[in-house]
Amino acid sequence: MSLPPYQLRYSSKRRTLQLQIKAGQLRVAAPVGLSLRQIEDFIREKAGWIERHLSVPEPLVPDWLTQQQLPYLGRHLQLKIVTDTLNAWTLEGDTLWLQLSSRNKAENQRRWMQQLVQQFYANEAELWFGHSAARFANAMGVQYQRIRSGDFKRKWGSCSSKGDLQFNWRLMMAPEWICTYVLVHELAHLRHMNHSADFWQLVSQFNADAKPARAWLRQNQHWMQLD
């Protein structure tokens, strides 16, 4: 059996083989020391899975900056760009104004746009989660220390043993009910620092949308980005 083209990466931190389909290409992550024969035997064993996933087209990712509109808590903001003496953003109603400095190099303008929009989302995330957390924490009988926004690629939130909460700024691109689920999820970790049955019971007690919210995030996370 001929093998599909693949990209191989060894890692000293890995203990098992992992296959991933990204941008229509098979990627293999392997523990250091594993032989090429073992790797290719594993690829042959997973031939059915590989064929199914390679045949699925990559989801289209909207270019929000080019479209000049931004998803924001279940609605869309219009993006307006003006030339100014500094780089800054301002929210007015349903319009997000980006002020781009005339001193910016032309080839850096998109990077500045991305940076400013990310700053906007990060600021809004701290405001939204900060405002909402107090109400839910009181109802759930838990206490937290600080709330911050974070730039995570593979998680939506985190809860430290000290009670500090962080939330992915990209959640501001999702509907509000999705943000509520993630908030309740992280607050529940203040009582259960695991994903036990007791943890999920607490989440479900204060958020009936937990299951559909997890499904929504899996299906839509590809477009919650700016690049």
C-alpha cells in the first residue's frame, strides 16, 4: 500500500504517535526514537481515517478585516478606518473605528489593524467577563481573585489554583450564550479542579446550554480569528 505524503515531526515530549490533517496535508507527530517503519505501519493502520479526513474540504475562514465587519457577542460591528496621528481604536454604537497613523509603513497596515482589533476584543473580554462573573460566582457560592483576557490558541479559558481566571479574547467573536457557558465552566473549577461528574453536574446546574455550547465551539472555532 502506498502512503500519502506526510510531514513528520519528532518531539521529546511525546509518548504516543499523533496524526493531524491541516491545510489538506497529513502531519505526523512522533516520540523521539520511534523508527520510520513503526511510524509508517501506524499510518497504514489509520488509512481509513486519513482518507476520510483528507477528502473533507478545509472550512472557509472569513477575512473579517477585508470585509470590514467583525462578529461581536452575536451581532456584527462595522469596521471603519481613518488616517490619524496615532494608532488607536474607538467603539461608537455598532461601529468600531480604527485610527491608523500616517507614519505607519504601507506593508504594516494590516498588522496594525489586527493588533488594534485584538486590543479591542481583549478589552471587551475583561469588561464582559468581569461584569458577569460577580453575578454567577455569587449564585454558585465560589470566589475568584482576578479576571484577565488571554491570547490562547487551543483553550477558551483557564482557572488557577489561586482563583485567577483568564478568558480567550476570541470569545468576544461568539454569541453571548457561548461566553456564559465558558464563564460558568471556569467558575466551576473553583470548586472542582477537574472534569469529574461533580464538576459537570455543577456546570449543568447553572448553565443548561453546556452541551450545545461545546458543540458550537467545535464547529465554529475556525472563524474566530483575525489572521
